[in-house]
Amino acid sequence: MFIIANFINAIASVIDIVLTLYVWAVILQAIISWVNPDPFNPIVRFLYQITEPLFYRIRRIIPLNFGGIDITPVVVIIGITFIKTFFIASLQQLAYRLM
């Protein structure tokens, strides 16, 4: 059983790292959007490609543009924090109980 527990714990750790990196990508995208970035810059294009699909889905469901201020990144960060707090912690507790 400890092998399954270690596997679940490893999955939780990898998901946690990926979500943390995505939060940083969202923060960088939000900061870059405050200035006039070069759309041909590879970093700007990469950040746009990984964040805009999720931003688009959230904007389609809930319009979050108030007076020219887009709070979609804040909603994404709150959602990721919820997932990390609930889902990752649940996986880690499940792994602990399997040991």
C-alpha cells in the first residue's frame, strides 16, 4: 500500500508545482498587460498562449471587466488557490492514510 501512497503523494506534489508555476504565469501576464508589450516577443507570446485560453473561458461565463480593469487574473488565482487548498491537500491526506 505504501507504493500507492507514495504515487498519490508524488502526483499531488507535481500538480502543486504546476499550479504554482501557472499562478506565476498569470501574475506575469497581468503585469505585462499594464504596459504595451511587443506582441512578437517570444515570452509575451508564450504567456499569452498559456493564460488566454483560461481567461477567455472565464470572461465568457462571467464578464469581469469593470471600468477598463480586468480582474480575470484575480479570479484565476483565487480558483487555483482553492484547488491547491482543497484538491492537493485531499490527495496528500489520502496518501498519508494509505501508509
